[in-house]
Amino acid sequence: MPELSIAICDDLIEERIHLAKLIQAYCKKCALSPQIHLFSSGEELLEAFTQPGLFQIIFLDIYMPGMSGVDAAKKIRAMDSSVFLLFATTSQDHGMDSFQVQASDYLVKPIQAEGVAQAIDWCLEHMPKPLRQLAVLVEGEQRTFPLAVIQYIDVYGHQSRIHTNQELIVTRRGLDDLEAAIDSPDFLRCHRSYLVNMNYIQGMEGNDFRMSDGSLVPIGSTHTTQIRNSFIDWTYLKAWKQE
């Protein structure tokens, strides 16, 4: 039974419990095994959010004492580009907020089972498939980590270097093999020695991609126009899906 890690952040305990029950009912019907984590404030959620990939879906109440759901979402999005953010609110006037943090949807209270089902269905449909994790051999030991933490992979000598949010992982696994294992439309082979996660691209500068950590990833000279167009198409498609 596939596991699904979900966080619910709402200052009202009855709202947290109500939403948790709706999620549990949905997951039981769909043969999913949910790990549901409850938080009473944005501050509490951020304290627990220690690394990207910790949660796959986060339900965020917008109006909370202290840090609002929108402010918490901005901080989370800065750390994790792939987590699905779903706003819960009493108002529908949050289209711009949803766009800025790339929220997948927002549910209007009182939240109904149908809305929860539609929202999670959308998230499941757009999760990278078939792999959300990558396993590599590092110095004789198997390492497994979420695709979401990978910024880009490059080749140095006879090794592949996996640049993540927190560390550099070096493996002898070839780039062609890694690209096939990742098998995600979010990753672009922009150079014969580079595979980039487009979620971390901040923009294009000359013949390079500027990454969110400030580094530059080269765009191959052989198919420059095709690579640039692939990134632009991906950007527009992602923005369209968020509308």
C-alpha cells in the first residue's frame, strides 16, 4: 500500500481533525497509507520542516494568529520546490497568493470530502512517476533520497556529482543511467555532462542556466535553441497547471 506523507496546519483543532478524517477516508478508498502530521501554527510547521521531501502534500490554513499560511508557504517553497501546497480558507480571494507560492489549489471552508478528493487526485496525478526517490551507491553504501532535493547532476572525471539542497553526493553511476532512473519531466539534459532540475532554475544568462543557489549550469551548444525552448515550454506548462 503506497504511503503518502501529508501535513495539516490549522490553528483550530476541530478543523485539523475534520480535515484529517476526510483525508483518511479518501486514502482508505484509494488504498493509500497516509502519514498525517498535525500542526497548530505556521511557526510549528516550519520548526518541523527540517528538509525538502519531508511532506508530499501540505494543507495550510491562510488565516492564523502569528504567521499566516501564505507567509509559511513562502518559506516552505523557498526550501522545497516540489511539495504540493493546498490552501484552506474562508475566502476565494487568494488567487495571487496561490500563484506566488505555486500552490496547487485552495479549499473553501467548510471543507467537503469532494474538494479534498479532487485536490489530492490532482496532486497524485502530477507527482513524478514512477520514481519519487533515487537510490545510488556511495562508497559501497546505498543512499536513497527524494528527487525533489536534487538541483542538478554533473559529470566530473568518471563520477557523477549529485548537487542537492544540503550536500554533494558523488557516485560512479553514469549520467545516462541516472537520467533513465529519474525519468521525470522536471529534469532536463541541458548538456552532455549536465542534468538539471528545472524547478531550481532562476533564469537564463547567456549560455547558462542560473540556479537558485547561484551556480551556473551550461547549456550545450549543439542543441541550444531546443534546450531553451524545452525550458520555456516547461515553465508555461507548470504555470498553466497552477491556474
